[in-house]
Amino acid sequence: MRIFPAVDILGGRCVQLVQGKRESATAYGDPFSCARRWIAAGAEALHVVNLDGAFGESARNADLIRALVKDTGVEIELGGGIRSVKDGARWLETGVTRIILSTLAIQNPESIRQLAGEFGSERVMAGVDAKDGEIAIQGWQETAGDYIRWAETFELLGAGCLLYTNVDVEGLQQGVAIGPVRNLISRVHVPVVVAGGVSGRADIAALREAGAYGAVLGSALYSGKINLSEALEESR
């Protein structure tokens, strides 16, 4: 199972949010320093989010993220502010391993087929952000139908993998809600990376046993509640 330390970028700084709320941001310094710290501790992949992009400023942090991709040389999945096929193509051309399509995948599902056709399905990840069992979009402020149905649709359109985020537990550091994860994994045939609530070794073990391809470590990693080396050990 892959472990993806999060490097969420807001205003040029590495931050963590609670429940996706901008005003909850806690800053942890320079994104390069954070990325290098996790790589030095054994990480072979990073989950990078352009939060400024998610909040509507898609061009912000672009140079920083391009430099981060070049500097680290590890597997990187990138999301945040990808609002068009052109945006997605531009990021893929910078060398990120895969892009995460969330709101765009709901508003223009054909974008998945277009990008997967041009760059390969393995480089297109669809975001399944679930809130009370419904897929959440527009910064998690709106819902747009059953998350399982959307996940199945994304797979049919050509998404090579899915990022499942349980909005209900995201950032709270209180553990994973494993039931919805098992339900999703049982209904699709592509790899599923899980975010939201991953707070200890028991969560990693539960996700591994459920068949998750990977787990994103965010708030609990930065607060010290979970140790990266222990998470990597538990994932094997």
C-alpha cells in the first residue's frame, strides 16, 4: 500500500485545513522543506494540493509546484483548481505523475475520457469527495448525488484510479470511517487512494485490509499524531 504525505499549498506556504475551511489553516512552513522532510523519512510519493487553485486562483503557486515536481523526483498526485481539460493537460505536461479531477469531473465528465485518451488512464485520478454519502463539489459546499454511482461513472469514463475523501472526518484526526471505504472498493475495479481521518497505525492497517491502494496523511502527520516511519511500516 502506498503512503502519500500531503503537501497542501496556500499562499506559497505548506498548510493543513480542518474540514476544508480556509480560515482553519495552520501553516507548517515552506512546501519544499516539508516535501524534503517526508522524502528523507522514506516517502516515495506525495499528495500535492494547490489550495489557492481550489479556492479559485488556479494560476497561483504554478511556478512553485512545477519546481517541486522537478526538485523531488518522486511520484506526485496533484489536485486543486483544475477547472478545464486545458488546465489538466498543462499540469500533466509539467511531469506530475497524475492529476486529480474533482469538480471538473462532475461538471464535465467527458474531461476524464479526453485526458485519459491523450495521456493514459493511469495519469487521471477522479476525486470522490463524499459528504453524508453524497459527492461534494465546489470546495465541499455543494453535493451532487450518490458517491458510489459517481465513482462507477468515473471508472467507466476511463479514470485509472480514484481518490476517496470522507469529508465528514477529514482533518479531525479521529480515525477513518472504514464502512464507506469498503463499500466503494467493493464496487469499482481501479485502485482507490483514501484521504480523511487517517490518524494512526490502526487506520493504515484497516485500509490495507480493506484493499486500498494508498492512504493520504495530512493533519495527523503534521501534528505528530501519526509517525511517517510507523505508517510506512504498517502499510507493507
